[in-house]
Amino acid sequence: MYRSHTCGELSEKNIGNNVTLSGWVQTVRDKGNLIWVDLRDRYGVTQIVAENGRVADEVINGLKSLGREFVVQISGKVIARHSPNPNLKTGAIEVEATAVNLLNASVVPPFTIEDETDGGEELRMKYRYLDLRRNPVQEKLKLRNKVALETRKYLDSCDFMDVETPVLIKSTPEGARDFVVPSRMNPGQFYALPQSPQTFKQLLMVSGFDRYYQIVKCFRDEDLRADRQPEFTQIDCEMAFVEQEDVLKTFEGLIKHLFKTCRGIEFKEGFARMTFAEAIKRYGSDKPDIRFGMEFVELNEVAKGKNFAVFDDAELVIGIVAKGCSEFTRKQLDELTEFVKRPQIGAKGLIYCKCNTDGTFKSSVDKFFDNDALSLWAKKCHAVAGDLIFVLSGTESKVRSQMNELRLHLGNLLGLRKAGEFKPLWVLDFPLLEFDEENKRWHAMHHPFTSPKPEDIHLLETEPGKVRANAYDLAMNGVELGGGSIRIHDKKLQAKMFELLGFTKEDAEAQFGFLMNAFEFGAPPHGGLAFGLDRLVATMGGSDSIRDYIAFPKNNSGRDMMIDSPSVLYKEQLDELFIQTKPIN
């Protein structure tokens, strides 16, 4: 037996017991006649002690020979700790060593394996197996495990059935790029890795499995950022014989269950709801952070007509109010201006108006707007003395997006996006379609199987841009946790949708004929939802990045720094797959 207890298990009730522990050496502190070793495993840390004259020399020498991250087995007697450590689970006791058995030595690790490490992200990703020994990372993965476990418990209690779906499927051109896999047995043909199990879960509804779920790997070949990985995990669900309200009720219940069981946070009220149009109008985002206000105010009627071309030539002028911030310095205002001018945001500049405590106003456009004109801005924005108004202008679609970025940035600067506070929001009634100006064609905002609102179906022929989708997203703290829709289950309506999206009958048949054919055999009304497990857990843990909640993540270039993947194939492998590569110019 390598251990009788874990390193996080012992307490005062074990005093006097003889125990055996195994783990990694965190630190060694040698005071000459007294030596301490902190021994760590995933359950915690236990302090080992040995004093000259109280234990055998071979035990003292064995402890002195240990280095950081050595794997060791130590036996001894549990005693009361002379100076208890209230910050440690085992802080009331220590183990007086009676035997030391070195199980494996370690070279000096490339960074300190402690809560606050000296290793940069790239180094830690290269040695991820060492980074995973750190307590903060282990706690994140423990939360992920707990969320997955409680998800299964909740869905099982609601009669959902876990059904696996294929990983090697057919490539389709809609949505993000597919990862493709060549088929050796079918030369020149390729599988695709699933971006989601969408069509399979719809087929399961046709098959009579009226409540399906799967915690499933999905793959998308898209540009990466903090909340994206090329392979990610979904809590994927589908239900038959349901309307939108049934789906929202079921999965609002899941989120409430997860927060209560995994974070000890109870949502007693129903989640707030907002239409897509309202979210864009008020916050410039379809996943607004509603933990704080700073809602958009349209200023066209008080900003235009003053011979200020930046406003007069704009489609929309909007403002937000930073409460109590009129004392912002010129340096702070310049930094905010540079923030909105960053290429990824794209604003040409930022206009401000200070509401001074003496009732006057000071703006960056005083040349065009006098005190009376600026007072109309303040009245429109409900700004009072001491507040600061920020204004952007431009085309409606761009300026709302730009102001959203500024709003979130100010929320961070002013401490309004409070850690530990969670505000869920259902966003409803998305547009069914969006128009691609470059290619002059319609695209599905969600996917081609999303049902239009029944009352909007008549608009498909005449005004498709006004058709609302029977779709919904759950946002929390500015993050889209997941979304879904009621699906099309009628073959004629699905054919019409493909036609609007520019599919020929032949293309639709070639790519989705299996689904269309299945709809001829009694497809029930159905709908579902998928949560991004990685995003959900990161949000619950209060993190912006999902990487620490994934055991072996990839970097922003889609590379695994630890195993050096992706990599070049041998020529023999390529020949076997009938593939040739060409040089990169």
C-alpha cells in the first residue's frame, strides 16, 4: 500500500495515528537540527517534520536528500502542529516522519509549481503536465468535473437519454470551416469532424428518443481567442413535442441546479428576458452584460444640425454615461480614445462631455456645441453633475458594436463587472436570416434548420430580412453560454429555407437529403439547445479564458505546445491517403 491517507485528509482526529502518505515534494526547509517537508497531492498539502534526536539519522538524511517535485512515500505519526496554519486544510497537524522511501527523483522543474507561479503562459503550456499540478488549475478542473456530473444528474432526472453520435461525418459548407479527415478506404473523399451533432439529434427526435443529451466534443476551424478552442465541449440537448417555453423552462432549471450545487449560488427569480432587437438597441450586443447600466442613448435629435460633420453625416449618434466620472484626466480620456481607435474596434475617435459640479459643461466639441446645447445632451442621457458622457457616431451596425466595446471596457475600469455576481439573460427573437452584402445572398443567423416564428412565415417570400427566428440564447455577464431553437420539422418549409439560402435542389439533396427524407416519416415538433461547457465553467469560475478549464488546451495559433501538434506527416502516410502537399509561398 503506497498510502493510508491522502495529503489533504488528516486532521486533529488523527493525532496519534501512524500513517503513510505519498506525493510530490512541494518544499524542503532545512534548519540543521530540524527539517520540514511539504508533501502535496491533488487533495492537499501535509507538513512532514523530523528533528535530530527524535527520529533515526537515516530518516533525517532521507528528507535532506529530497528536491522539488520528487515523488516520495513517507510514513510517520500524526502530531499536533506547534504553529497551526489556518489557511491549510491539514494546518492543525503535521506528520513526524519515521520512514522515507524515494519513489522517483525529479529534475528541477522549469517553473515553480505553486499557486503564484513564475512561469509564463507559453512555458506552462509546453509543460502542461506540470502546470496541472498547481492547485488553481486543479480547482478549475474539479469545477468542470462537478458541473459535468451535476449536468448528468439533472438531465437524467428529467428523463433525458445520453446517446452518442458519430465523430466522422459529412462536410457541409454552412457555418465555420470544418476540420476534415481523409478516408484511406475511399480515395479522394473526406470525413468532417462535427461542428455539432445538429442533424443527428434531429434524427433522434424522428426516431422517437424524445429527450436526448450528450456531453460531446465539437470541432470548428476558426480564428481563436480567449473563449474559443478548435476543439470544445458542448452540453448538447434536444426535445420532441415542445415549444420554446418548454425548452427555456427546462434549461433555466439546469443552470439554476448547476449554480446551486457547484457554486452554492441560488437564483430564486426567473431569468430576465430580452428580444434581440432590444439587446442591440440598449447594449449593442446580443449577449449583454446586465450587471451594470450604462445603456445606450440615441442622440440624433440633439446632436445633429450644428454643422459638425462627424454627427451630421452619421447614420446614428449614441452616448453612454459614466456616473461620477467627470474628474477623468486628459490622460485617461486620451487612453479611452486610443482604445476605441484600435483596429479591432475601428472607431475614428471619441467625443466626451463633462457635467461639471457647477452646472456647466466641458466637451471635446465646444467649438460646435455651446453650454445650452450640451445641457440637452445631459437631459437626454439623464446625466447629472459629476457624470461623464461618451459619444460615438457612424453607421448604425458599426457604432453600436463600437460602443459595446467601450461600455464593457469602462465596466472593467470602474469595477462595475463584479466578480462573483452573475446575471443571466435569455435573448429571444433573433433574425432568422442575415444578408451577405459581398456575396449578395442570405445566410442563416443560427443554422438552416432553425424554424421561423409561425406568425412571420408569410414574410419569407416578400421580406425575408424581417422574419424572426424561433431561437434563443442564454447570456451571462457578457458571455454567450449557449443557444438553440425550435427546429423546422416540415419538409416543405425546410426546402423553402434551403432555397432562400441559395441551395439548388440538387445541392440540398446531396448535403441534407438524409434529413429531408427522414422528415417524410413522421417528424415530431422538436427543439433544443447546446451550452458550451468550457464557457459555462469558465464563467462560473469567474474567468475570461477557457484554457485553464481544459486539461490540454491549444494556443491562439491552434497549436498544442506540449506535443507539438499539428505536425507534418511522413510521405508514406500521405501516399497511403492519395494526398500531395504543396510548398507554402
